[in-house]
Amino acid sequence: MKGRLLISTIMIGLVSCQSKQQATETISTIDSTLQTNATAILGSKLSEINAQSGQVIVMEVQTGQIKAIVGLTRKDSTNYQPCENFSVWQSTGLMHPISLLAALETGKVKLSDKVDTGNGIYQVHGRELKDHNWHRGGYGELTVQEGLAASSNIAIYKTMEKAFGDNPQSYFDLLANMSYGKPDSITGIANLKPAHFVTPKDNNWTKSDFAWSSIGYNQQISPVQILTFYNAIANDGKMIQPQLYKDSVVVINPQIVSRAGIDSLKKALVFNITNGLCQPAKSDKTTVAGKQGTIVVSTDNGNTVYSVEFCGYFPTDNPKYSIIVSINKTGLPASGGLMASDVFRQIVDTMNF
């Protein structure tokens, strides 16, 4: 039971994103066929959109077993090679549903509430918060559910103002109670760090920060930690520890929020696929739910790096698997809904379940 096993061996040499930690269990969770397919699909998309790097992780909802884990980074202008880091730490464009879940849990908002997003530009303590369609005049009035499906930053922030405006710290306290950002470590993934958030308790906090925190900035988190949270949504609120070696199921949090809040958000995540901006994630094979996101992760010498992401689960009536796709690319176009969700859909279509 103390044999040493490298993830590079588990992954039949296709991915070298390995940990050199001692494994306590020598039976891999990886599905070699799925690993191969996911590697090919991600690599093709990275080449197509001229991306810098990308990750795909496929996990079983009930057990937390990781069935595929792929990381690729640019080798040269046309080729990609396996990466060595699954603990990438950056902001996330997948925060909208998580913030909405926290707001729903307060009981102060519901999906049918109306919110006015105006012309797509909203002043927040001297800073401009914009929707992606601000140059086309914005969305005007939407329901909260429609705002999520439209990826409206303004709709989400105005909902957060209603729920937490008088006490922003209570939002971060609720995120902690929800175990957002867990786990702090996973056997087989090297250098995974606890997620980090800027909160009102920090000296560098400003009044406008709450708006940007609620849409995914002012935090550092890895894709596998985001996937863990979305997997808990799929699992009716039960958060499971991800695992790369077959072992007993470990529960991080038996119920992250109320079942009513989970049910409402699951409804919204289905609506996002059927009626929202993420219809490219639709599969002819099964029903899916999830959310796309696009966020700026760095700007250097005039080059803006975007993270385009999608995280979802399926089948929606009895979720078996959850998947996260996270791609970093320089410059526009950059769209989680068009780019990352297409990788998700292609992987779903190759799977048997």
C-alpha cells in the first residue's frame, strides 16, 4: 500500500502534470480513454484559438473521483505540451452563480426579482462596472435569472447590493460557511494552495471592491477548487473531496447551503444553457447545466490575458459528472461561452454514462 505512483504513469504518458508525493493508494481514478479524448479535444481548441494554456478536469459527482485531468501549455507557435501545474492561482470568471447562491441564501432576493441594468454601465463609488454589451446599449431590465443567463455583471452586483450592501463582510463569511475555495490540498496535485480573498477586513479594501469581488476579481483560486464547488451544487449541496486515487469518499461539507437555494441555482444553471448565452454547451446526448465566464487575469506591456472558462455537470436530473474547462489566451476574441463550453460539449459527447 506504500508503492510510489506518478500521475504521469496514470495518464499513460499523455500528461506530465504530476505530483511526486507518496501515494497511499495505488489504484488510479483516471479513465485512460477519457484522458486521451480530453487531451485531444483541449489541444485542438488551444491551437484553434491560439491560446497560451488550458486545463480540463472531469470528476464523478458522488465520489469526487477525478476521471480525467489534462493540462497543456504552449510549446511553440503550433504545438502544446503537457503542463506541470494544476494549482494555477488566479481570478475566475465563474463567480456569478456562486455570488448568486450566497444572495439567495439570505432570503432577500429570488430568481424572479427584477433588476435594471440600464445602458450596461453602472457607477460604483467612482468606478465603472460594465456589461459585455455596454457598447450596444446594455440589457435594461431583467429578472435575476435572466441576468445570470446574460452574464450581466451589473445584474449580479445589484443583486449583491440588495443582499449584502449594508454588510459586505457577511458575504465573505457566508462564502466561508459554504466552503468556497476548498479543498486546501489534494493527494497527487502538487503545490495546491488555500484560496485567497481580499475582504473588508484587509487594509487595502475599498468601497468599490465589493462589486469586483462579486464577479470574480480580488481572489486567487485554482480550477479544481472551482470544480469542487460546482460539483457540490450538482450533488444537492454536498461537497466531496476530489481524489486521484481510489479511496473512501471524504465529505468536506455535508450541506453548503439550504436545499432550496441549491434547487433555485440549479434551475438557473439549466436556464443558462437552454435560454442564455451558453447554448454552445448543449449536447445532443444529454441535458447539461453550467456557467461560462470570461475575465482578465493579467495585463503586461499592453497584452491582456483572458481566462475563458466553463464549469458544468450532467445529466441535469441525476448528475453523474462535473467538468471544468479553463483556458488562458492573449487578446480578443475571448469568450467562455464560445470557446470553453465547446470543449465541454465535445468531451460530454465522447462519454458513456
